[in-house]
Amino acid sequence: MAEKTSYIGVDLGGTNMRAGKVTDMELISLSEMPTPKNPRNRKETLDKLIELIASVMDETVKGIGIGVPSVVDRKKGIVYHVINIPYWDEVHLKEILQDQFGIPVFVDNDANCFALGEKYFGEGKEYENFVGLTIGTGLGGGIIQKGALLADSNCGSGEFGMLPYKEDVLEYYCSGSYFLNIWGVEGKEMYRRALDKDPQALEAYEELGTHLAAAVKMVILTVDPEMIVFGGSVASAHPLFEKSLHENLKDFAYPNSIKRLKIAYSTLQNSGILGAASLCYQ
């Protein structure tokens, strides 16, 4: 019997780093550890990352995919100014890990990984052109065109959260930070209040839907996708804002685009790991 091929997906964040082995499109094993909070140098965090990958590595693994919260030189696998990881202003991650493990390594922005993970494992399986939007602490995005990540120049496409909107940028109003920015309440607390039918919390989520409708309009006017799939911690609360979102799309200048657009919400577990592993499939 031929040996099965596996890939490792790594979700690298400022708080935690997680890795999993994916075989036959299924997550087989999972490992995680805290990202060093106050590392003395860049190497300390790299050593922990290598230790993490080694914990799920075996002879069936033929590639490693890594999603990072930063701008990435995809070809060279260099990451720049990684959010909340000290000393990671320029790390030649692909070269370092290929030298360490002797197999191909692919590196991309974490929001791009989310979109690609939806293509292979989630809501995007039946779509060739769609956008994945992650609503967490910020608003990130990835663009799938013709079944693959958009081949941009600097790994910057899909960053809809940075588009100017109202008095700031879209992310200020379309993320978990929105509740603190506008209402002075932490996102988890606002969610708890909304579940208890607190009027202010329900109003906050209704207003969030209005802002997300503006984000959807910007996405349509930019790439006109077949589908938009929302993911991230805030997206899981979509029953609280989706009615408002759809209501505020009714005035869009091109109504046929709205009629044809599918809006979905990710149901993937471990989407960061699966998305990173998807870089190997691509």
C-alpha cells in the first residue's frame, strides 16, 4: 500500500502558535503552545516554532504551510513586521524551516489562509471566485480568483479593513474592536449582554450589520465575487447582525449583484491550521 501524504498547517499568532497534521483532507493531530511573550531575541520564538512543528512531524509529511499576521513575500517566504511578535521585523521563515526539516515550506498572510481553507475544506468548495473576510480583533480578507489565491504583488490584496470609512477605516467599525471603539464595551461583554436581550447591545449589533453592509458593498465593487464567507470570533455572532446587514444592502446601486451574491458564515473548526495546510495543496 502506498504511503499516505500529509501536510502540516501552522497558525502563528501573537498569543498562541498551533500546528496540525492533515492527512486525506482531515486534521489528524494537533499541538499548540504559547508564543513567547517577552522573548530575548528572534531566535527564541523561532526555536519554539520549530519545536511545535517537530511535535506533529513524521515521515508522511511532505510540506509545511504557515499563516502569519503580517505582510509576506510569498516567493521567498519572508515575513515582515509580524503583529505582536517582537523582533520579527524581517524573518526568512521559508529558508529557515526548509533547512531545518528538508521539505517545502509555504508562507502566507493568515487572512489569505482563511480564504484558501474555505476553498478546500469549507464554504468555498463549490465556488471559483469568492472572498473570505475574518472578523476578529481586526478585519482581514483573502481573495480567491479562478480557484486560487489572487496573485498580487505584495500580499496586500483583500485588506478591505484598511479602506477609508467614515472618520477612520473600515476595520474600526467592522471588527471586535468596534464595540470598544464606539460603545466603550469589550466585545465579549457586549455579546453576553446581547444574548440577555440588553437593548443597547442589540442596537450595537444592529449597527455592526450596517457597517458590515458597507464592507460587502466595497468588496463587490472591487472584485464582484460569487460569495463572501465571514469567519472569526465576531462572525460567530451573525444571528445578531445579519438581518441588519441584508437590510442595508437593499440600496446598492447594482441590485442584481446583491441577488446573485451568497453570504455565508464559516463553520470550520481549526480554520487557521486547515487554511495554512491548504497552501501545500495549492
